[in-house]
Amino acid sequence: MIVGVPKESYPGERRVALVPGVLASLAKAGLQVVVETGAGESAGYPDSEYLDKGAKVASREEIFATADIIVQVLCYGSNDKTGRSDLALLRSGQALVGFLRPLGTAETLQEIARTGATAFSVELMPRTTRAQSMDALSSMATICGYKAVVMAADTLPRIFPMLTTAAGTITPGRVLIIGAGVAGLQAIATARRLGAVASAYDMRPAAKEQVQSLGGRFVELPIEAKDAQDARGYATAQGEEFYRKQRELLGEAVAANDVVITAAVIPGKTSPILVTKEMVARMAPGSVIVDLAAERGGNCELTRGGEIAVEHGVTIIGAFNLASAVPYHASQMYAKNVTAFLLNLVKDGQPQINEADEIHRETLLTRGGEIVNARVREFFGLPALAAKGA
Ligand SMILES: NC(=O)c1ccc[n+]([C@@H]2O[C@H](COP(=O)([O-])OP(=O)(O)OC[C@H]3O[C@@H](n4cnc5c(N)ncnc54)[C@H](O)[C@@H]3O)[C@@H](O)[C@H]2O)c1
């Protein structure tokens, strides 16, 4: 059984799907890894390290032609720039594992399905204890939360820690996090480590305890979201009236902070605007906003996707694909997640899809030329597939 690792082709992408450190456990399960020449180079893993661990190095065409399973970080779907060129290389029955943006557009998913590939989307990983080691979304969110704070600290014309020096006292930086999911919680922890005073707001009441356990102050707003989280633990979309009230109430907190990190997203939906241009104008000049929701429209009205904007003296960082900016550890975490997934998928050296295993069932996106995932079909209003054998 051959696992192929093509070099990532999304412009500026520096991650790689498997790192040399996971090859031994894959080999033990009968999986031979073939990586594209230079695939790990920009993440800090030269070809020689893969070769030392028993991998082969080959061309992209050879990898797609020989591998039984292709693993990528950004597959076509999430790679909307250059990913389409992989479609012609995929074979019917070939397994594909990676970020596929399953709630993106149905047409893109149909294109992937038509190749006949058996595609597994890591975004659809169930949030269960058993699947925790395979949760790539959480891994990448952890990296993004960390990097957002480091970028903000680097941009802010102030330092984060409180200092009492012969040259006077410096007050600590104030960091507000809006959206305390995995990324937001890592941002709190990182801001605190750098010496800032961190506070956070989330519409899910369950987030309060998590924020406080990291030493953050929880910002309470006198509004309550309706059914704030779904069964999977994700936030649910709210009405415009709720968001309007949120913006009104968040104004004071935003103005009182030097850095605002926004990470409030709803799966498959455009992100709610929680920081308006008026709120930005009330921040002190030199303040920084890092909008981690930028790829999904942004939580700040003045965010320019993929760019850094300066408005009213406030720097608004709308970076895309932030995890790629920490490629060594992002790749290491992703590789661990994918390896755990592959070891659960492969039995006796062959991928064996077991519909009774919720990890297989929920991540399986396309098979036999069709989009087969029930949740995705429902999301796009596609008719449910007839039960097997019917
Ligand atoms: N294996 C597991 O059980 C597992 C794995 C990962 C995450 N989780 C949990 O799932 C939850 C969601 O985490 P995530 O990082 O995937 O979330 P996410 O990336 O989907 O969303 C980020 C955060 O934004 C918040 N948000 C959305 N709209 C908002 C609004 N209008 N105002 C304020 N906040 C808003 C959400 O509540 C969420 O906390 C967390 O509690 C996390 O700890 C569990």
C-alpha cells in the first residue's frame, strides 16, 4: 500500500502533509510513503530526512500514478487557486485525504466526485474523544491562535508585559479575544505568556469556564444566544438582531483594548460582523486587530481579506492561511492527525471503509463518482442517497 505526499501547490503554502517523524508508525502498518521532491522543504523537512526514514522521493505524476492513498493539506476544494490541476491526476478508487472544504460549493465537490476518488475530508472529523488525535481543525486553530498574538505583538507600538524599570513603569498590553474556540483559547494562553492582560467573549456560555481556566477575564454581555451551540459543539448562526446587539455591547470592550483578535466563525456560513468601522474608529491609534475569520468574510467590517489595512490609525490584519506561516509545527501536528486517521482506516495493509465506524462514515465525502456524505448532501439540499442495497 503506497501513501503519496504531493508538494502543496497553493500559492505561498509552506506546510507538508506528512513529516519524517510519522513514517515509522505508517511502515509498521504496511504503508510505504512516497513524497514529491522538495515537498517538505519549505516546512523544514528536507528530502534527505524522508529518505533516512525509509520514504521514496518521486515526481508529482509518479506519485498520483502509483499511490493508493494521496494525502495533502489543501486538496482541490480548499485549494481554489491551483488545486483543479490535480483532478486530472486522480484515479478512480484512489483515496484522497485532506482539507476539502466540504461546505464550500457543491459544484467543486461534484468535480472531485467525478474523478471517482474516495475522498475523506478532515474538516468533517467527529468531535469525539476517539477522534481527538485526528482533529486537524483543532491543530490548525491552535497554530493560528498562537500566531495571531505573535503578529499582533510584533505590530503593536507597545510591549505586552508590565515592567517596572528605572525609566518608569510600563502598563501591560490589553488583548481582547472575540470567539473563544480552539484558536481563541490558544490566543488567550499566548497573550498571557507574553504578559498581556487577556479577556475574551464568546456567545457560548460553556466558553466562560475555559477562558477563566487560562487566566483570562470573561466579558459578559447581557444578551443570550438562542441554542448557542449544536450537538457537535459548534456555534449556531443567530439572527441579525442578535448580532446588532452584540456589536452595540462590544463597543466599550473593543475601545478599551490595544489588540483585538477575532475568531468567531460558524461552520459553512459567512462570519458575523462583530467589529464595525465605528468601533475601529474608537480604538486608540496604533491598536491592532487580527481577524482570524478573514477567510470566511471576516468579523471586522474593515478587514481586507488576505491583506493588512490601516484605518483610523488601527492596523487590521486579514491574513489568510495563517497556519502555513508556522509550517514546521503545523505540518508536524497535521501529520500526526493524518497518521492516526490512516492507522484507523487501514486494516491488513488495505483501506477498509467500515460504515459502522463514525470516523469513516462522517469524513467520507465522495465515493464511486458521488458525494456520499449525508451531512454535506443535506447542507446543499441534495436528495438523500438510497440506502445501500436498496
Ligand atoms: N474533540 C472535541 O471534543 C473538540 C474538539 C475541538 C473543539 N471542541 C470544542 O468545540 C467548541 C468550538 O471550537 P472551535 O474552535 O471549533 O470553534 P469555531 O472555530 O467553529 O468557532 C470559534 C468560536 O467562535 C464563537 N462564535 C461564533 N459566533 C460568535 C458570535 N456571534 N459571538 C461570539 N462568539 C462567536 C464560537 O462559539 C466558537 O467558540 C469549543 O468549545 C471547543 O473546545 C471540542
